[in-house]
Amino acid sequence: MRIYEGSPRQDFEEVFRSIGAFLDQRGMKEVLLAEAPDGFIVQGLVAATTAGGAWSESMGQQAKETLTFLDDDIARFMEEAVARRGAGTPEAEKAAWAKAGFYEMAFRVLGRYMDEQKPRDVFFFEQEGAFVLRLLMGGQQGSRHTLAEFTREDIDAMIANGPGLRHPPTAPAGAGGTGASGKPAASSS
């Protein structure tokens, strides 16, 4: 999925938020995500279920699972997520944020970070709530990979600030703000 090459279709924030919500529903942990030309490949650990054997034999068993999310899958996840969250009002957004699972929230804030960086390709992995990202960045000297690391505490702080970044507080009536040009409005003092 080439978001920043050619015409942009979606942003990483919403794409990863949708994938994260799916992973929360699956109960996946210790996730690795790699971008592919037609979507994303995700690996992680899930609770293993076996057809035979006693209940106690399967207790605590985990298995590695690999999923491929094609562009069409992601588009469907995003449509389902919007329908599940309801109208895009700040109140509805905050209510949905409060119900979201860890991966939905963490992937969303990491997606926002990646949107600011505008990488050509992404790869990241998570363990115990900490993330390491490898982003392929383009520049005048050609492409190069950069690394970014986020501790569990970093992610928790980014999640706590998430709703405010989506819908910034509005200025009270009569307060100075920005004009249509984006420059500070002239004050009349």
C-alpha cells in the first residue's frame, strides 16, 4: 500500500487504527507489521485452540499467526470502524476512544507519527507495549531507513494526548485566533 507515492488514498493513522482494532478482536500480542506492495503482512501470537486434548493441555498455549491485509481488506475494516464508531463528532470520537483496545489506540498514534514523517515504506514490531519502527524515507540523496523507538510509557503518553490532537479545543468567543490566511488575527487593543 503506497500511501505517499502517487495519489494518497488514506492516512496511516486511520489505516493502522483499523488494523489495530482487528488485532484487538483476535487477541493478538507481540505484533510485527511489514508493508507490502498490495497491503500489509502482520505476524503475532494468539491463543492456540486445539481440536483434541484436555482443557488444561491447551491452557496458556500460544501460536504464531501470519495475516495478510490487502488494500480491499483495509478499506472494508475502515468502513466497518466508521460505522461502529458512529458520527465524527468530538463527543462520539471520545466515546469510541474510551472503548478502543490497546492496539487500536497504539497503532493510531503511531500512524499519526508516521503521517508526519511521510515514509515510503514502514515496518515495525511491538513487544510488551514498546515499539520499534523502521521507516524508509526519501530525500534528495536517495532513500534511507530511519529507526524510531517508543517505550510503553511513550505510547501511553501519546494515547493520552490522542483525542486532543484529533479535535483541538476551540477558542472561546472573542478570543484571538487565526484568520482565513492561517496567520494570527489582528487584535483590536
